Amino acid sequence: MAKGSKTDKEAKAAAKAARKQASKERRTQLWQAFQIQRKEDKALLPWMIGALVARSSCSS
């Protein structure tokens, strides 16, 4: 029994590490895409900030 729970813990830890790595890769890819788009479209950042401000003022 003890050996089975140890492998379960190891498997869960490995799965958690894999999810964490995949999440990190997704964030990195999104950040790279944002940076490329920001460099090509100079109006992107003002539009995004405006959308966030407008959304937060509508929520209240």
C-alpha cells in the first residue's frame, strides 16, 4: 500500500509539473504575440487600456 501511494504522489507531482510547464509556455507565447503585435500596431496599447477603463467604469 505505501509503495502505491508513493507512486501516486510522484505521478501527481509529475502531472502538476507538466501542467505548470505547459502554462508557462502558453504565457510566453501570448507575450511574444503581444509584443509582435504591439510593435506593428502602435494604437494597440491605447485601445487595450481604453477597453479596460471602459469595462471597469461600466461594471460599477
